[in-house]
Amino acid sequence: MSKSPVIAPTDAYSALLTRMRELRVADSIEQILDWDSETYMPRGAAAHRGEQAALIAGVAHERRTSDELGALLERAARETGGDPVRETNVREMRRVHERAVKLPTALVQEIARSTTVAKEAWSRARADRSFSAFAPHLQQILDLKRQVAERVGWDSEPYDALMDEFEPQARAADVQRVFDELKRELVPLVQALTSAKRQPDLALLSRPAAVEGQQRFNRLVSEAMGFDFTAGRLDISTHPFCTGITTRDVRLTTRYNERYMPQSLFGVMHEVGHGLYEQGFLAEHEFTPMAAAVSLGIHESQSRMWENMVGRSAAFWRHFYPRLQAEFDSYRDVPESAWVFAINNVRPSLIRVEADEVTYGLHIMLRFEIERRMIAGKLAVADIPQAWNEGVRSLLGITPPDDAAGCLQDIHWSLGIFGYFPTYQLGNLYAAQLYAAAERAMPDLEAKIAAGQMRPLLDWLRTNVHHHGRRYRAHELVKVVSGSELSPRPFLDYLNGKYRALYGV
Ligand code: ZN
């Protein structure tokens, strides 16, 4: 009806902004409850915390799926006036709303119940190193997630409907093509590196490093990267994570090991990478999808870029190694080159979370292939351990001694999370493609990093990635920023360039 260019303050879009804000506030309450239970909450509070989390999750779900919101979204969609910010916010709110209303409350509750039980069963089965105790739970969750895929809908295969939750619009068949291309070069590269004569001295990574020294050094590096501690914190938890509550409240965690300092250091650089993204959205868009991450893959690209492309580069250590030696006496006699080689060691291993950046992709390809076959009904639950072990043998040349070091190692399936794993490796690929674009835009980037100046990279990421919020889908963002479609080429070029030089192959 109305074609007026001036939009009244009482229009549907303004009402929608209010709803968006309320929903983000509700979600952020859940986040702070989670953060607290992972960091400071006494164990005795667990039961009450469960009630708090369930209540707030219920409120948020009700609001997210309400008919009123649906009607508001329809009206607001007609009132965007072609404005890209409004279009993005309406489109993204709609996507989340439409997905949520397709899932009946009974199904959502059944998944919540089953995964709570399955998580415990998985934990016990892993401790007992036996898949068979977990199998019936996994079967049940798989059946439920297949129902989710059917309700959500898909074009090519049900896996797409599940992956869409984490990597909107990604298609398994496209991911497979990219992974296949990657695998063709990754497998021979791993073989070349592991059989190289020149090998790093890994023992130097376990030199003693006091927790207080690690904390000081982590802080020095985090601040140099640009993390704003007036709008964030770094605490301790068993499983490190980053949670962006608002752009002015970003919480990171780490854990310390006095005989393995790189774990915390690179873990912190990883989480700071996530945290810089969360702090980097524009304040004017706070509480809307324009101040939210594109996808898990793009989020992971930010963490991997800072952790690996910056943090494990020779340039970075030219500035920081003397500072590391000043902090840790035990490193005084370790040459900088030996340190850089050791933190870039490559060797096939069984556990994904401990894998280096070269072999990491192979761990993901295995999970991706198995998950896709499971969801498609082409792999029976009982056959998973065998498929897993054969996959590890063919990709990495080693064999898990038991299921705990094999198909039981990751928590995801017990939580009903399928389609999440590929986003980890997509993150590596996006990171390399974005970083190559940053290097083209700033030919002196490496020299800047070697001088301890990381602000130019952060500013470039702010402008080219962070400030866009969810304006672009992941594949669009990569194209807009780099000028080409997602390709494994920049990642392979990066790996070949760095590792062949280090290992002399
Ligand atoms: Zn991460």
C-alpha cells in the first residue's frame, strides 16, 4: 500500500527492532549462565542452574516462534525500502524464525531430553572405551535429527538441512568438492613432512613455565592483537571458549599447563581471534543480525587466522620471542628458529583437538564423510567404529587403539550436533583466502607484524569482515573480500609455502 519514502517511527521495522533486542537480551542471559557454569559456579548450584537455563530458553523459544513475530516479519519485509541493513536484519530474523516454527515443541523437548541422557552415556562409554554402550543413544538421536531435517526441508540431501543451522546455505556436495581437492594435496604433503630428515625438537615445548608468567605473556599478546579488556575478560575453564554477550562484554577462557605453555598461549590467541570478531561489530547495530557472526565457519576463520597465520608465523616471533624469553628463563637457551619450528610441528595423531593445522583437515574430512553417510542412512550405527578406524588408517596412516581414541573422542554427536564439524575446516579455508586478500591489500603486512604492529590487520578485518555483520552469507563474503569463490588453493599455498620451507622438502 504505502510507497512513502519516509518511514514512520511506529512502523513494523521499529517494532521488529524492539523484538530483536529482547531476543538478544534473552539469549545473552543464557550465555552468561553458561559462562558462569563453566567458570565460577559451585557444583552445588547445578540443579538450580538447570532450572534457570530451561526457563530462559523456554521464554526465548516462545518469543522466537510467536505468530506475532511472524506477522511483524512479513510486514517489515515490505518496508525495508531497499536498505541493505534493514534487508539483512529482516532476512536473518526470518530465517531463524522460520526454522524454529518448523520444529514442533515436542520434538525440540525430546531432543533436549535424549541428548541430556546421551551426553552422560557418551561420557561413560568413552571412559570405558566402548562404543556399544553409546550406540543405542546415538541411534535415538540420529532418528530425531533425521526428523529435524525432514521438518526443516532440503533439496539435495538431509545433511544440508542440519548444516544450515551452523553454515547457512552451505551444501554438503559443494563442501565435498572443496574437501576432495584439498585432500589430494594434503595427504602427500603430510607424507613429505613426516618423512623429512629435518624434524623439530618437540621436547623444548615442555620446558617449565609458571602460570603467572603465562598469564602476563597471554595478556601482552592479547592486548597487542587489539583485544579490549575494558570490554572483555579472560578466565579459566576446562574447555576453552569465547562467548560474545555484547560487543562490550566478550568473555574468553583458557587453561594452564606449567609443562606445556604453548597450549594456553595458542589457545588464547585462538579465542582472542573469536573475541575480536565479537568486539568488532558496529555499536549502532547492537542486538541485531548486523552485529552477529555470518556463520561458524567465518567465526572460526577469525580464530584460526590469529592463532596460526599470525601466531605461528616467523614474523610474529621476531617481535615476541625476545619477550617470551624475558618472561620464561627456561627458554633463554632456545634459539628463535628452534621455537618457531617446534610450534609448527606436523605429525599424524589420533585426537582432533590436538592435531596440527596440516593434518587437522583430514580429521574433519573423516567426520564429514561418516556423518553424511549416517544421516543419509547409508552407514548403520553399529558399523561406525569400523568405518572410523578404516578412515583414520587411510587418511593418517595410524590406527586408534580403542574407541575412546577413535569415534568416541568428540562430544558433538551426543549433543545431537551434526553438520558442525565441516565448519572447523571451512574456517581454515576462509582464513587463508581472507588473509591472502589482506596481504594483497597491505604488501607490508608481514613487516608490520614482525615489528609487533597488528593494528593494520585488525583494522582491515574490521572494515572487510566484522562491520558487515550478517549482511553477506559466508560464500558471498569470501567472494566480496577476495574477489573469487571459496577455494582450497590459498590454504594449500599457505601450507606448502610455510611447511616445505621449515622442513626443507
Ligand atoms: Zn574456535
